[in-house]
Amino acid sequence: MPPTSRNRGRAARAKAGHPELDIERMTAGWKRTEWRAGREWYVQPVSERRAAKSYTCPGCGREVAPGTAHLVVWRADGVLGDQADLAARRHWHTHCWRMSTP
């Protein structure tokens, strides 16, 4: 049975590899700025629907499973620049971020 057009598109995207980090795309979504421990952080919610991959939460060390609403957090005031800050972003459970002091 031939692959559906949906699967062909997915396979083509997989072969193409991952694009470079796009600061404009990452920062264009709804996000807020928070201050923690004297540092400024960007906090961007990820809905259950958009959560497609598994990550390890730096707050608790447990998995942020696909399909779990969570937060993506990165420095807003890093000294190495926006690209380095974005590359160092982490996916947190919402509760873990609220309870943390990064």
C-alpha cells in the first residue's frame, strides 16, 4: 500500500533535517518575561497539542512527555547573545518552573 500524502510530507521533512534555530520564529509566539534570581527570562507556553517531543525537565529531572502542556524557558539577558540564549532553552513542567529558582 503506497504511503499517504500526509506520510510522504513527513518523510520529506525528516530527510531535509532540522533547520537552523530561528530567533524570529521562536520569539514571535506568545511569551512573557519573568525575573528570577536577578535574571530576566523568556517564558513561552507550549500547548498539549503542540507538544510533540519528549524532554527532560531541569527542575525535577523527569520526562516532559509528548502531549503534555509545558513551558519553554530561555535567558533574555544573556551575555553571549540571543542565538546562544535560544540554543540553551529548556522545557519545564509548569509546576517545576513556578517552584524553581534557576
